[in-house]
Amino acid sequence: MDERPLRSLGKSYPREVGPDMVAGLTQFVEDIRRLSGDFIGIHLGDAEWR
């Protein structure tokens, strides 16, 4: 078994961090962006109505 790809990945991420955690973190960031975008959009909408 060739371990070179694993070693190169190990330099970028701690061993505990796998593709699932990276995907989870990416999804988390996307959720935050979506929520903050909705929040800002709602407040801009309120300002237009007043």
C-alpha cells in the first residue's frame, strides 16, 4: 500500500480531520453565509418599507 498521498494530506490536515469533517465544515460555512445573507436581506427589506 502506498502511503505517500496520506503523508502529503497529513501535512495539510491533522490526522483526525478527514474528508467528512472538511465537507461538514464547508457546509457549516455555507449555512452561516446563507443565514447572514437572509438576515441582512430582511433588514434591508424592513428599511425599504419604512
